[in-house]
Amino acid sequence: MNKEEFLYRFNLLQHGDSCHNYQHDSPLRSAAVLIALVDNSNTDGVSDLQVLLTKRASHLKHHPSQVSFPGGKVEPTDRDLTHTALREAQEEIGLCPSAVSIIGQLPTYEVISGYQVTPIVAVIESPQYFQKDVNEVDEIFQVPLTHFLQPENHRTIISYRKGHHHNVHFFPYKHYNIWGATAAMIKDLVEHIK
């Protein structure tokens, strides 16, 4: 899927219900992540959107070694959730905020670590040099958006916690296991643009 088709579909359709049904049972702190689509157009003008992901550092308290989007908790100095996502992406992977075109956002997600996470959707059109913060990120990588558009690459299991069931989503890719809220956000994005 190229950038123009993605933008057309994303902006044309209204968001439906989320596939994420986990609800936390205590007060939540606000956080935001950046779902950045990298436009890797080739010399023939053919666009190939890639989803930018990170593998979290193994020593982190929350979600160590898991695949995630750049992002984190809202700080008092943040102007809004978009600022949070951009600030965190700059801190974690060295992404320059001026290189990012914000497209919109997905519904919020409640996660087991006690955060309500808002995904900010964006496109990166110019080539970027990423620099990981080794205190937070073990790896920066990209997955073709087309991988997530293929239903055979999606798995779901039902999990039970405190007597309630919720869906846990998975998108295996090469040696990566993309799962949990990150996979749910990808699934919702895919459902939105289908």
C-alpha cells in the first residue's frame, strides 16, 4: 500500500470499535505512542510503507524486551498527547519531530502496566538516521505495512485475568513476536484502512 492510498483510507473512514478489550481496574496514567509509517519510495516512485518499531531494553521495569512503538508517559511539560509521542520518539530513537507529518490518532488503550495509551499516527517521508537510547531501546526496525494487511499473519488468543477475558493479539514477523497492545493497535489500524 502506498502513502496516498493509506492517507485516503485513513482520512475517509471513521474509526470503528477497537479489537482491544482489556480494562484496567485502577486509576490510569496517560501515555502516548507514535505509530510512524516510513515512506520508502524507490526511484520509480513506487511507495512502500514500513511500520517503525522498537524492541524495548531488557532491563526495563515495564514490558522488557517487548516490541513496541516509540512512546511513553505524559510529562507535565507536554503540550498535548502528540507532543508526548514526538518527544518520546526523539528521546528513544532520535527521530526529529520536524520530519514527522501527523495524520491522526487511534482510540485509547488500557494496558496492564496501568497506562491509558493514545496512539498517534504519522508518516515519515524523508530518510532518517535513527539513534537508539540504549537505556530504553535494544533495537529499531521496520516491518512492511503489507505484512500486517495479510490476515494469515494475525493470531489471537483469549486470556483471563481476575475473572475477565480479553483478546491478546499477535503478529509474528521474522524472529520478532509483536503482541499485546502494540499488536492490537496495528490490528485496529489495519481494520480502519481496509
